[in-house]
Amino acid sequence: MYEDLAEYSLAYLQKKRVDYAEARLEEHQSNRLILKNSVLEGVGSDQYQGLGLRFVLNKTLGFLSINDFDKETLKRMIDHSLRVTARAAKIKDPLEFSSEKVVKGKDIVKAKIDPLDYPVEEKIKLLSQINKELLATKLDLPNRYLSLSDNVVNKYFINSEGAKIVSKVPRVVLFYSLTLKENNRFIQRSWEYGAATGYESFNQWNLNKRLVQEMKALSDNVKRGISAPKMADVVVAPEVTGIMVHESAGHPYEADRIFGREAAQAGESFINAKMLGQQIGNPCITVVDDPNMAHGYGYYLYDDEGVKARRKYLIKNGKINEFLHDRETASKMGLPSNGSARANNYDKETMVRMSNTILLPGKYSEEELFESIKLGVYIKNFMEWNIDDKRLNQKYVGNEAYLIKNGRLTDQPVKNPAIEITTPKLWSSADAVANNSEFHAGNCGKGEPMQAIPVWFGGPSFRLRKIRLS
Amino acid sequence: MIEEISNQLKKELLKAGADEVVISTIEQEANQLKFVNNRIAKVGNERLIGSSLFIVKDKKILSTSYQPTDKEDLKKFCQKTMKMVRLLPPNEQYRGLAEGPFKYKKIENLYDSKVEKLGEKGVEIVEEGINTALSKGAKRVAGNFEYCTFRRHLTTSHGIEFSEKGTKWYCSVRALIDSYATGHMTSSGRMLNSLNIKEIAGFAGEIAKMARNPQPGVEGKYDVIFEPMPLANLFNYVAGAASIFDKEAGFSFLNKIDKNYGSSKVTLTDDATIADGFNSTAADSEGVPTQRNVILNKGQFKGYLHNTSTARRYGVKNTANAGLIAPAPWNIWVNPGTYNKEELFREVKRGIYITNIWYTRFQNYITGEFSTIPRDGIFLIENGKITRPIKEIRVKSSLPDFLKNISALGKKQYQIKSWEADIPTFTPAVLVKGMNITKPK
């Protein structure tokens, strides 16, 4: 890595009398494979380094990204960036950062099966085996799209306050999209599994069996599925819990949205600073965002502003408790940052992001959640979902779902039960949380230019009372 | 310099045993001004240089990238890369690259020295955008102005050499009065004089002002007038579904050539040759001269988008849409109609006017079933006139239903590129009959 150039750039910026400067040097090594309808489309493999320089000049934020490590070019680009930033200062939003402890640290995640050493032939076998198991079902699966990616990201972070952080994090992720044809109808299922580990996680996902089960269940759903009752109690399984906490308990608590910094695209939030402490859901609901979860796809120990990361209680016992902050938003609220600044690449600015966002488990087994339900629906997974740009009006459409009757989960499939609900109604309709936590991987989009960043979301099954379904 | 890098990579890879290569090297310098709450919140600059490589040996395919350091590294990189290629299984469906050389037509208005030299003067454009939206009634203005200059050189093992220099700009302005009273418009292009900051910021400001004090919407079927912003989002999914890759992967509702998927009023084309088109280019990613490809002709699906290999596999003509793994559209062109805005509204007895959407998500890509959420100003139309702003609704439809129910198109097109419309789309406003509107219960 070009650490010397990161240091040179930082010193150069300091010489130019900026108020603050940081250098984030990154090296990305990645591989990706696509198996489409039994054909390996090709393999992708990349390795690159780049430097992201962020600085504050006249209380205005400047950011330069560069992967050309010629010193003269670097100087020319820094000078250009300083010039544009100085001009922009005439209509600046005066920037303040929270005061933070200067960190010198290391975060090296050791993969048991290193993605960079694991032979490509073995990776191909993993995909081929899933494909083989799917074909062995004899179901009509005309489209089988499997995409396996891995990467190892090395970072070297320094700032003008003296912080110095070195990190190395591997990640592995599998995305699949399958089409089942049954009774002349098409039904689809897409999802992904990911972790901040090496290939040791892959076997734990048990995808050979899981995908076969999912396809068999969807086949049954097409053959025997009934419409959802118009009003019912609902138990959502961990995958659905995950998307709910991410969309309506994670995003609205991002303080940069609250202060309007993402207003142009990613949107704002129906929550504001005055609402801290307000009851937004049933006391059984506690949602945390925790970057420190080992293996979490959204794992990190230090954020991309050099702040030590910690668990944040976004909703505590149903009350709005804390927002996700970077140094800019923390300063606006007179708080220290809680380490939520992330960038998905050296060429992107940091912004407030989720990491591993989860509903904390309750005391019940999943079966116990069914016991008091006379008529209900269990939603195991979903396809379509969306939420408005204030994070208030949302929809989740079940893919695999079953009827709950007289306190028991039945094997009667329910076709595409759709929940269309507001965020306060969602969390206040909850009345019991199970203890069967699972975590799912996603790539959360935010910012402009768009930054998709790896996150985990999940938790246990939980129960919602009197939900209108369509 | 970039020509030297491309040619050196080609030479070393062929020497190390590659059968076929495509090398594309790009050098780009970009600027970004992000504004928030009427103020510039971030100044971004970027310099990027690098090559993307497509390498084939005995039908074994590797896509990779190279970051120039020095020549010795390049040699080692090529040898190491070829070792990796040899480990792969062959893709028996692969049918090779296009044979060059080709002559390329000049596409007008793809480079503007005014964009290249804009530098810090971009701040004045942002200032003008903010002030315009404020003058229309906005309290807060947020957005983004990006502009860049790039050079690309492409060379292949099959006699193709192509070079281009271009400029691009993208501008987004969102005007806000409160959390519901908002308006948004984007614009993009290659020449600075096609940026009309007053028009887009003015539109955003006016929509925000009209959207004050909305009432919750009511579920039901409505005729909907969509502005170009939401249409770009939906037409991106329509054109994307024409990629043969998407069809094979199960991401397409376009299942049969010559079948009618839309109303006879809809003609939609993929076109990389549009003057001032954000993604216009004379050569695709394997160096084949680009062309105009009709996707829907009067509602009828005319064919998939291909690269050389997929076209040979299907025995059809290459449409120059490489993507060497996945063919993709360049720019989307929706033929305009004859209606001006007032005439479109006059067609509506009871309807909804939607100025923006986001979060379009599919239950099923093959049937095209989706829902999407209107954002920014949403308005009820009664007897041809906007009567009041509404809020908290969702559009539930399918792409075939959406296309079939298009009953009138405006005559003025806008080039829209946005967060969820990555493929630049030239479209007018459109009237769609009988769309399902739902809301949270």
C-alpha cells in the first residue's frame, strides 16, 4: 500500500493550513462468479488501491479521491480541490466536527478460509453444488441465477489530529434469484447471505438444502395457496424482521437525514431531535445497531472517521432512544460521535450508515408466539417491499407464508400477504418477541453518488396484532 | 498515456497466451458540489485512471481491472492474470468477439470545453439553482451538481481501436417547504448550454409550493399523469428487461419477440447515438459501432439487446450493447406525443398527477408486478384541473399494465438521469389510464 503517499498528502494539506484533514487509503481485492442456468458466465477479479482525502477549509468540506499516485498529479489535484472548496466557502454550511478521542488502533479480521487463497475451482464447486441440488428437485426452474462475491479490504486511516488506524476485513456474499414455473405460473425468490468472514461461513448458510426447501415451499404455495384474511394477527420470521428494522427503525434514526443532509435523494426522516424519549412502539421492541458483532456483514471496529464504534440503542423498550451519528451530526446535537460514519470505497465521502441492525430477542419461542392467535398469518420471507422517503409509509409482501389457526401454525400456504402500514403503527402493533434470532445480509443504498454498503439486519420472529392484509 | 497502457496490456496478455482481449482504459477528472439547506455541504473532486480487461483463453473468461503503476508490474500482472484464466472452466456458450476494424460515426455534442474548464465556477450555477428555487417559494434547497471530463481508449485482439474524449454533467435540485411540500427535478447532458438550471430549480420550487397542506390519498383506480422524473424510473426497468442477459436470468417481463406489451402509442428505443446523450458513445464495450435499437415499436417488442457473443448464440444481429457479460441499454428514447401539458390534463376526469417516485420494487420480474412510492408533490386531478395536493399513496401495477394503459404522451422531452434511473431517459410526461393506488392501513 502507498502509506507514504497518504502521509505526504496529509502533510501537504496541513501545509495549506486547512482546519482539519484526513487520509483514507484503501486496497480492495475482490472476486465474483456468476452461474446462470448452469453456465459459468465468467469470473471477475479486481485489485486496486485508492486514496480518499477529506479536509475542512474555511468551515467547508472538501473531498478528493485519487488512484493516480504520481506526486505531482496528487499535488495538482489537491490544489484544484482546495481552490474549488475555497470558492464554495462563500455559500458554505459552516461545518463543525465533534471533539473525539484520538485513536490509534488495529482491526485485523482473520479469515479461517481466506477468500484470496481459496481456489477459484472450489468457489465454482460451491455454486455448482447448489445448482445441482436445485435441478435434482425435478421442479421446473427455468431461471437459476447465482452470484458469489468475496473481497478483502485493507484500510489505512490517518488524520491531522493524530489518529492512525489500520484495518483488514474480509467479506463473502452469495446472491440468488430463482424462478419457479408451476401450473403455468411463474413465481420468484431472490435473497442473499453474507458475512464479514472468509468462506467458513458459506457452509453454515446451508444453502444446498435451504434453496431446495424454498423452491418446494413455493411450488406448494402455487398449488394450494389461499388468499390472506383481510384482518389477522401476523408473525413475521427473522428475514422479515430484518427488513422491517432496517427500513423503519434503522434509516429514520440516521441523524444526517434528520438534519436534511440527504434531503435531495435518500430523503429525510419523520423523526426529529425533539422526539427523543417518545414512545414509538410496544415496550417489547428494542432495536440496536451494532458494528462490533463478530462476523456481521456490516462489521467494523473503528468507523471511517477514526471513531471507535459501539452498539447504539435506537429504540429502547419501545422508546426513541438514540440516533446514528458521525462527527458532523453529533456536533449539531452537542454529543460525541457514536461511530456510524462509513464509506463504501476510497472514492466516496463518509456518511452516517447502519452496520448490523437488529431487533433484540425476547423471551418466547417462535411456537409460543402462535399460541394466542385464533386466525393469523406467518410470513417467512418476502419479495416486494418499499418505504417512503420519510420512512413512514411502508409495504412488505410475503412470498412464503402460512396460515396460523387456533394457536398453531398450519401447513396451509397463504399467497402473497401484503402489509401496508405506517412506522408507528407497525412497532405499536407488536406485542411479543421470540428468541430465534437470525441475521441477513444486504447492501444498503444511500448518498449521491450512490453508495451501497454491506449491512446485516435481523433478529427474531415477532408478533403483530390486528394487521390489515391485502 | 492511456493508449500506451491499453496497448501494452494487450501485447503482454496476448504474449502470455490469451486468445482474445478487450482493453478499455479511462482517465477521468470529476467535480461534485453537494448542497444542503441552501448551502454547499461538500466539494468533491476525483481523478481516476484505470483499465478494464476482458480476457478469453479456450473459452475461459475473466473480467478484471488494472491500475497503472509501472511497466514491470504490468508484465507480472498479465502473467499472473493468465494463470488465473487457465484455472477456469470454459463457457461453452461463448461465441467470440467482433472482428474489426470499424469506422465510427461522429456523434454531435459529446464534448464541451466549457464543462472541462468549469472548475470552481460550478459554484455560481449551484447558487443560481438555490436562489431560483427559493424565489419560487422553497424554504430549503438540496441537490447535487456533478461535472467531469474523460478520455477512453479501447483496443481489442480483433483489430479494433477506438478513442473518445467527452464531458458529462448531472444536476439535481430538490426544493422543500416542509416534509410533504417538496419538488424535485434532475437534468443531465454533455454540453453546458443544455443545462437550464433555472428551469429545473424553478420546477422543483413550484411543485413544492403547490404541494403544501396535502390530504391523505384515497385508494382506488385513477388515471395518472406522470412527469418525466417518475417515468425515467419505470422506463429504466422496461429497457433493462430487453437485455438478453436479464431475460436469461429471469429479470425480464419481455418474454416473446413481436408480442404486444404496450399501447400502440408507445415507441421506446435504446440509442447510444443521441447528440448530448449522457451515455452516448460511438463504440460499445467491445468496440462495435453503436446504433439505434427499437425495443418497443407501437407497443410491440422488437428484440433483445445483444453483444457479439450473445447475438451469435441466438443467430441474430448484434445490437452493440456490450456489456461483455451483460448487454445493457445506453440511453432510452421514448417517442414524444402531440399533447402539451394542458391538453394532457384535459384528458383526465378524476386522476392523480405524480411528479416523482422512488423505491420501485418487484414481486415478480417475469410478470413485471411491482409497487412504487410517489414522493414530492402528488396532486388530485378533477375535471382536467389540479384540485389539491395529496400524500401517502403507493402505485401498484405491472410493467405490461403500465405500458398497455399509456393513452397519451406529451410533446416535450426531458433527459432524466436520477438515483433510480441510472440509464439516461429522454421522455415526455405521459398519461396512464386506470392505475391502482393503495395506501397504508
